[in-house]
Amino acid sequence: MYRLAIQGGTPVVPAGSHVRWPVLGEEERRAVRGVLERGVLSGQLAPEVRGLEREFAALVGSRFCLATNSGTSALHLALIGAGIQAGDEVVVPAFTFVATAMAVLHQGAVPVFVDVEPRFFGMDPAKVEAAITSRTRAIVPVHLHGVPCELQPIAELAVRRGLVLIEDSAQAIGARYRGRMAGTMGLAGCYSLQSSKSMAAGEGGLLVTDDEEVYRKAHAARMFGEDSRPEDEASYSLAHALDGNRAYDSAAVGWNYRTNELSAAVARAQLRRLDHWNAQALASAELLGRRLRELPGVTPPEVPADRVPAFHKYRVQLDASKVGVEAQPPAVRDAVLRALRAEGCEVVLWQTQPVPGQTLFRKMEAASAGRPDRRVSYDLAQYPVTRAILDRSVVLFSQTYPLAPQPPALVEAYAEAFARVWTRLPEVLAR
């Protein structure tokens, strides 16, 4: 009988086994050297930025692409391009990163949270319909952890109710839903290039759309509200990269949401390996899933046949009652997390509560009291599925050491470590 690491045994995963993310090679270094040698570090018409926009638009099959300084700013620009105004309501999932709702707040609009369904962690279409009011203007579904959500019924609902659909694909670059790229089925789609993402550029984001009016509004808002014209690029000169080719004229309120040449150059290099990392993550996820599904009470991520994921996170749900153990789900979750970490595994929680449980939204709810016309309710009882998922799940691998770059032998070791911990759950809980 083996001894668990928490009992003084040897960890299953040896120290130093993980591959750190992002993986930066000679191609990224060459791209950065090229920018430094050129001496042009910024500009919305600079060659790396425009090259990234063209290449990404071609990858996903969209007419237009805007590179931004974050995924959050890409979402904000999409809302601007869609004409969302202050006071409008925008439906977002309760299980997401706060940026989804924060972008809505940046536009002065009101995020209305809905619960998710338990299989793919996307917003529940039935809950979306129930949340729509006369003030609702948009729906922002999220492809969480890189697995596309059940988008078709939400898209049909948006059309039927005359609402804008904007996809938050921050964690799903390269994922597909029914043959189409995630992020291309609504009016606009938004992606993140933050360091933990599949295309790691440090910080950055991308907005794609087929709608020229959305593109022009978002483009102007990205650059201090200045209108942009095709002839601007034709007269752009590397020799005068810091000099404008026309007089400044802001026609509307705007922001400085531009990215820079160094980040864009790294993102272009990463883009060329995106398919490789996504394929490797999928193969590892399938290997791990086969092993974990053999354990009663353990539910690894599910991927329907009509979807191709881009695994950003690998969330595993736990039900101790299936192995005859009666304990509160958070206690099981935390005990398993500690035991797996002792075995050398990278394990995180990422979120511990629905986004509307964060302090900001508690304050917003309190501030709306006594105003029936603007009353918002962020009572966490409205999100039982999100709460249950977070109470009973852990994320295998971390943002610094994610699934995608890890070798198969390490993934096998994770499966073994998980099996050891789960089959000795009473001892794990006792400690």
C-alpha cells in the first residue's frame, strides 16, 4: 500500500516536471528584435499591429479585426460599436471573469447576471430569456475555459427578441462551435492575449466583426474618438511613425485602447503555433478524461461532438457521495486540492464565488435600494448552479503551468495522483 504525500510518501509528480507558460522561443525573440531594429514601438497603423489584425481576421474568417490593449477593452469597444448606452441592460453569465461585467459598467450599462448550465459552464438559455426586460439591449455569452457554450439557442433568442449578441471568447481562441470559430457568430467577438491565454502577448485583446459600422465606431473609440479612413493607412510612413498624417479631430468620446508593436509582434509569433498548442491541450485533456472518468464521483470536462475546444482550464467536478463519503462539497474540494498539491500537481480554484458576489456588485445592489426604477438584485441564491460548480470543483494545472505545453507523461502522472487521492478520500479528509 502506497503512502500519500500528505502522509509522508513520495509525491507522484517529481519537482521540475512542468513546462512553464508562455513558451517563448526563437520566433518570438526574432520578432521582438525586428521591432527594436525598426525602432517603431507603437501606433494603430504600425506594421506589427496591422499585421496581427489582418492575420487574425483571416484565421477566424472575419472582415474586420481591431487589436487592443486588453480583452476587457475589446469587450468595451464591442459594446460601443453595438450602440449600447448608459442605463441599458446587458445579460452576462454569473460564472465568468469579472471583465465580462466590467466592460458593461465601463459603458454605463447595467450587467444582469444569469446562472449557467452544469455541463459546459455557459449561460443557461432558459435563464437568459427570463432575465430579459424592456431595458435589455445585449447578451454576452462566455466560452468559459475554452469549451464553447451552447450558443445556438442563445443566438436564436437574440434574433427573436431583437438583441445584440457579443461573444466573450477570451479563453477560447481557436475553439469551434458547429464548424465556426468561437467569436464569429454574433455581431462581434472578443479575445484576450493576456499571458495565460493560448496566444500569450503579455497583455492585449482582439475584436472581430463583419459589420463595418461596428468596426468604425469601435476603431474611433479605440483612438480618442477620432474617425479613421482607409486613406490614412495608405499615407502612413515608417520614417515618420510618430507623426500623424492628418490633424487631430475627436468627434466623440474615446479612449486610448491601442496595443503596442512589441506585444503585437509576440502575438503574431504565438499565432503561428496556436493550432499546435490547442491540439496538444485537446489530446492531453482526452487522455486525462479517460482516466478520471473511471473514478466514481469524478466528472472531467465534457465536450460535445459539435464542438472543438481550446482548453484554457481543465475543471473537474467532485461528488464524494458517489464513493460513500458524506462531507460538505467545499471541504472535499479543499482537501483534494491540498492532497494533490502535496503530490506535486498544480491545482487552483480560480474563482470561489459567482461574479455578482464580488464586493463591487454588492455595493451596486445596496446603492440601488430605494430606487424601484433602477433596482438591481445580485442575490447569490439566483445562481445555484454556479455556486454548486465552484463549491465542488478544482482546476487541474495552473495559469503558470497550464495543460497545453505539458508532456503526456506528466498528464499520466496527474491521472495517477488524482486516482490515489480520490480512492483514499476518507484519509485525505481526516487530515
